[in-house]
Amino acid sequence: MELSQFIEWLAEAANGSGNDKRKLIIRFTSPRDYEYCVRLLGRKPVWSRLQPMPMIQAIACTLSPASIPDGAMLHGIGTIEEDTRMSVHTPLRKTSTGLQPARKAKSAPVIPWGVRHIRAPLAWKKTRGERIRIGVIDTGADYTHPDLKHCLSHGVNILNRYLPPDDDNGHGTHIAGTIAAFTRSRGMIGVAPLAFVHPVKAFDQLGSAFVSDIIGGIEWCIENNMHIINMSFGMKTYSKALEAAIRAAHQSGIIVIASSGNEGKRGTIDYPARLPQVIAVGATTRQGRIAPFSNAGKQIDIYAPGEKIYSTWLRGRYNELSGTSMATSHVSGVVALMLSRNPALNVQQVKTLLKRHGKPIPKPGRQTIAPKEVHASRSVIAAARRKR
């Protein structure tokens, strides 16, 4: 089948009806083939239902019938994969690590235990994350929260480009607070209180998103010159399209930080944290041990506080959540502090410094390399000393 014939089939299949529809990501073998496809499809009514992804030369679409015609892979089509759903990394063991009732602000500024535990206040003598831009791909953020008004900058709603990236779930607001909340009176202070958070709403009210939505969020972060992308979510299956998008972010100099997952596994972690271009984060307890719910193992680059983390919530309130999502936001804050001191650091240098200057985690039994918990003050000092 020639590419022009495949495009005609694609237009018909996207317009079709039936119960066997599947959402797919179709990647083309070259920018030329992608542009040719976009040009032809752009003239058809079905174009409004397709999601172009020029960064990876792909189109996301819902097709019926589900079968792809024979020979489609031979003429201009690189890969066709399921547009998988994934979720934010919320705790699975809700009896011990779940959502607490939303609270009002305490009477004085609070530095949550995790922020203190990683020695962020010591690092504030050198930097508070000035001028660093962090794209938080999540459920959005509460722009009205008093502790976030100073740090929340422009963002995007991938689900509806005509609407602002307002949070209707709470998870994204909680992540933003740990990264960069600040107050002079009542409220809380995050790890990098002078950094800028750019909410990228790719997840719906239930905390669910398609891979294509995440790719759209990554593309926005590249176009808007983010320094860091926080990814507190994951899935079990590998996506070639998602890896291509993360590779593009990596090549543009963005440091991508992702949570490892909350199933308590000791040998494997979720995607995208498993990808080599990403800093993979596991969670620790108040005692500085690996949290029972955290995925763990050699694939984890660094650990951070993830147990009963107090942070901002919807409608100006606060909540405690546990999970590797919360650990990831601590690490994103620390990396913001490091980049503020030395903007020239690349992802491999950041990984090395985080590991080298982290605090060893006590673990029973013999081990050749002890896992490390992030240490903000040591990492910032080391980042400043690194040759630019």
C-alpha cells in the first residue's frame, strides 16, 4: 500500500463507527513523509479529530476498524502502537499512605518534614532556585492558592487548549507546592521557593492520561524552554513514541525527573522512569529508609522523602500524601537549586552529583553500592564547584 492510499484509508477509518475503536500513535519514517501526510489529511474534515505530534513525526488517532491494512508498515510508516493510558503515581495502600482530610493553613509558615530532612533550608543560603523553569506534567495546579501565586507561571491545558491548566484533581497542586511553595505568613515553603512552576495539564480529573497527551506536554516544555520536567506518573508498558519524545527533551537540554512507582517491587520500576534519559526517583520514610510502597532497585537513581508529605491542595488548603510522586517533587526542587547555581549542568552531571553527594540509606544485608537519599545542601555546593 502506498502512503497516499494509507492516508485515504486512515481518513475513512477515523470517521468510521463501531465498538472496536482503538486509539493509536502512528509514527512516520521521515519528516518528509510526516509532512506529506499532514498536508493531505489537513484538507479532510477528519483532521480536527487527529492529534499531530511534529516533534516525533507522528499522529494520534482513534480508528475503526481496529485492524491496520497489510503493507502499511512498508511505505512511509515507521511504527504503529497503542496510545496507552497511564496514571499519576498515587498511593496504592490507602490505609497507611492515603489521602488525609484537607486542612486549613497553620498559624505560622511551615517547612514540611521532607524539605527539612533533605537539608533544603541550608541550601537557601546559596540559592532558592531563582530563574529556573519547571514544567510539571500532571493534573494542573490551583492558581488561586496563596502559597503558589508567586511561583505559578503560564502553562497549558493539553486536554483543552482553550482552557487554563486548572487542577480538578489535587495531585498537581500537591506536587507544585513541594517544589516551590512560598509564604511570609501562614502556609508552607517548598524546596526551591523562588523557582517558577509551569503547569502542564495532561491528566484528567481521575488522574489519567494518554501517552499522546504526555508527548504533547513534553513538546510544549521544549518549545517554552523549560529547564526541568517533573513526571510524577508512570505505566508498566514501554512506548517507543514516549521514549522518542523524552529523547528530544534530553537533546534540548531539559532534565527529566520521574517517579518509579508505588507497588513495592524490588527489581523493576515504571516507565518513563526506567528510560536512561530520565532521573528515576524512589521514596523514603521519615526514618530515611526505603518506603515499603516504593519500587526500588538498581534502576533508581536517587531516593527522596515520600511518606506523609504535607503540601498545598485545592481551594487554598493542604493535604498529606504518600508516594514516589511526592519524592519526585523533592528531587525536582533540589535540581532547580543546583541549576540555579550552575545552569550548565547536563542530566548526566546532575545524576552523578545527586548520587555522589546523597546520604547513604541503611539497608540490611551486603550490598556493593548503597542507595542514596537526596541531600540538597551537599548537591548545591557540589554543583557550584563543578567547572562551567
